[in-house]
Amino acid sequence: MHAQAGEKPEHKKLVEVSFRLAEAFQAGNLEFNTAARAPTQKPKPAWT
């Protein structure tokens, strides 16, 4: 993605790059950050 001095890059391309970076970050985070792999469901209490 390139823009000349004083120009803004195309919005659609910025959005695409942002989403790709977010996907790559999340994949890496889940691989290396064990806390990020916590279950999404709350554990059931033992008394039920």
C-alpha cells in the first residue's frame, strides 16, 4: 500500500490490511499466549 506525500491511501485497502494484521495477531496470540486460550464458557459450579 503506497501513497504519495500529502495523499491518503485508499480506505478500502487500509481496512483490508487492518483485518489481515488483526487475524495474524490473533493467530499468533493464541499460539504463544496460554492465557488467551482460556475456555469461552464458564465452568459449571460443582454443586449443580
